[in-house]
Amino acid sequence: MTDDQSRVTAGICADAIAALIAVYGPAASTGLGSAVFQQDAVAAESLETAALAQYRQLVGATWEAREAEWRAGFREIYRRPHGETRGIDVELHALKEPALRGVVTAMIDDLEDPAGARAALAAAFDGPTVADLRLYALGDGGQLAGVEVAARLADDRGLFLVLLLD
């Protein structure tokens, strides 16, 4: 990739991340809701560790008191095959578990602007800058359920969308 191509790709990626944050919110430790997190230098073999760290950050102060429950709810549920381009909207809507399907409905279909949410998700997670994409189930084993979209970008940065609902 030439320097000019890298600058164009970086600009597209920055715009996509800004659109995702506009829909789902910036990094936060709110305990519930949605947030977009970014992390520098995420190696392919450490994407799951980085995803767990972002989940922990969203959960915030309650993580320490209930760490066993939070960790038990964290598991990989989908890994995009290398080179596949099904699309994040299709991948999320293909989840089978009823609780996770409800989270997906809330994170896309029930928003004020579902088309805008789909466009933001696609711009961030379906482009050529995504080197690896995984979906994780989240929750406390009881009342709370969620989904995390974890992506390693071509420049080895991590991009994470965490959504946790009651």
C-alpha cells in the first residue's frame, strides 16, 4: 500500500469510526448501554483479550464485585471467515440465541434511525480495513445480555462496539 493509499484508508476509517460513535456513543464505563472503544496495537492472537478488556471497561465498577459472572457470560459466538464479506448486519441478525437476537434488535432495528445504524456498522466493520472480526456474547448469566463486535483493523488497531442491556 502506498503512502497516499494509507492516508485515504485512514481517512475513511476515521470517518467510519466517527459515524459509529455518533450512533452508539464514545468509550464509557456506564455499566449498561452501548459504547465504541478503540485500542492501539492489537495483535491477531490478542483480539479476544482486548475484547474482554473493553467489555470490562463498559461494565465499570461492578466488574470487581461480580467478575466470575461477567467472565462466564463472555464467549466467542462468531468469527468471520477470512476474505468473506457477508456483512455485519447479516452476521448479527444470524445469531440464534433469543437473548442475543433481542440485543441485536435493540442495537439496530429499534433505533430511531435503523438505516443510519446499519450504514455506520457497515462503514466501520465491512470495509477493506477490517482484517479480523469476531462477535462475543456478554452478560451476567441472569438479567443482563449483550453483544460485542470486535475488529482488528489492517493497521493493527482494535475497534470494539459493546452493547449490554437488561
